[in-house]
Amino acid sequence: MHVLIVHNHIIPVLRYGGTERVIWYLGKELVKMGHKVSYLVPKGSTCPFADIYTIDPSKPLVKQIPEGIDVVHFNNDPPNEQLKTPYIVTVHGNRSDYAVLDPNTVFVSNNHAARHGSNSFVYNGLDWDDYSVPNWNTRRKYVHFLGDAAWRVKNVKGAIQVVTNVPHEQLFVLGGYRLNIRMGFRLTFHPRIKFFGMVGGSKKLALLQGSKGLIFPVRWHEPFGLALTESLYSGCPVLGTPYGSLPEIIHSDVGFLSAKSNELVQALKERGQYSQKRCHEYARDCFDAGTMARAYLDKYHIVLNNQTLNVTPPQWQGQQSSKFLPWK
């Protein structure tokens, strides 16, 4: 099978870039399975295991699909033009409009799909060969927050609230800055909070493997959350809120969920009950690139058989009445 993966950002990603890493690992795994993969992506992209076709913004996207493609996998809004080649569309983020989506849409968690009236989803997977196996003898000295701290729904303020209510605990914020003008002029200072900005690569892995756990009190419905699976793989239990994908991914063996800060404070005090190796093995076995690729192959075969992935085109159901979900 020849799969064309389409995305509107450059690959490979140099730092975080969640969607870019997911489609990179998807293509890499499909090639390992014996399929041919090409990417249709912006200028500046490179790839050692697949052909690169450069998007020309001046031309209709449907006219840029090469000959011989069996399935097109869009990772952004598909073109409005009629497409003759079988295709699917992965929605990676939350929608807040009532636009009717393509009937061949795939979401990234069950909750993500259900909030759009669908049951079509594939969990994101990562290539754990790019991640070193944690050294279980490493002393873990802090807990961490991982995400764009400038984005208020990620609730770094709540993570700080939890950690500063546990004596002597430290929080490392990966993905935010102490001075944050985007959230209004806000200067966060506390001797037990350390900000690292946007980190990636070996630096991020080293920081994760020095952590005792992920504090993740999001105040929106997280579509999937690579921060969850990366942290689990590194041996970190997850203490977060019960929103979006979290109840699907975080069960009682690997973390605790609550929208009450005092309950997360208590869970942090008791975080020693969680096995680092259990967290690692769970992420390794359930959220790997191979599992993701096999699930997408199932979706590809459905559209190749002239069937759609959704009986009714998905549409946001509008359950959330306010921007921020409860937190206290």
C-alpha cells in the first residue's frame, strides 16, 4: 500500500511538535511493515525513509497528489475539492464550532470522538526506540508539568497550587516561562518552582526521567495528551483532572484524577504507591507507534473498500458551556 500523509507543518520537528512527531512515527512504522509512505508537507521538510512532496500554496491540494497513491491521510482540514483517491482525516485538536466534519474523520481518543458524535478514533503512539529506557536507580527529586504553560486551559497555575501545598516538593515546568506576558503580565516566583521553557530531545528525556510524577490539572477536554504517555514511559505516575482522554488513559495503577486541588495534594503525598516500572510498561505496550499504525491500517482498509468511517458526519456536540472546566 502507498500512503500519502499530508500535513501543513515542516517535518521532522526540532523540538516539541506533537502532531509532527505522531505522523513521523506513523510513517516510519508503516515503512517497517512493508508499505510505501510519502509526505506532502511544506518546503524545508526532509525524511530518510519516505519521499517528500512539497506543498505549493498556489495550487489546489487535490492536484498535488502524486500518481500511484492508494490512500491519502490528511492531518489538517481536507480540501473542499472532490477527491478521487480514498482518504481519511485525523483531527488532532478540539473543535469549538459546529461545522460538519468529513465522514472519514478519525479522532485521537474515545472521548474526543464522542464529543463530536463519533466512535472513530486511534490513540497516538510514539516510537519508544527514540526514548531511552529509564534508569530505575536514578534519584528522582521533583515532579513536573509538561505543556504550553501560556495556554490557560493547561492550568499550570493549578499545578503550582498543588505542589506548593506539599512541603519540600519541587515543580519543574517544562513548556513555560516564569515571565508570561501572553497570560497578561504575570511573574511567577516561588523558590520551589523552576521554569525550563520549551524543551525537547535529550534534555526533555533527562528531565522526565528525574521526575517523580506528572502534575496535569487541565481545565479542558484533553484530546489525547502526549505529555501523559511520555511521562508514563519515563516512570512517572500522572496526577490530573478527569477531563477528556484522561479517564481512558490514566487508571488507578498509574495515577489519580480529581478536579479538587486538595485531593491532588493528598495524592502527591502518597505518590509512592505507584510503581515506576508499571507506568513505564503500560505506556510502552499500549501507546507505541506499532499499535497506532495497525489501527490506522484498519481505517485505510475501510475506505479502500468504499466505506466511510462514520455513518453520520461528525459534528461538535457542544457539551462544554464554559471555556474552563471546574477546578477548585
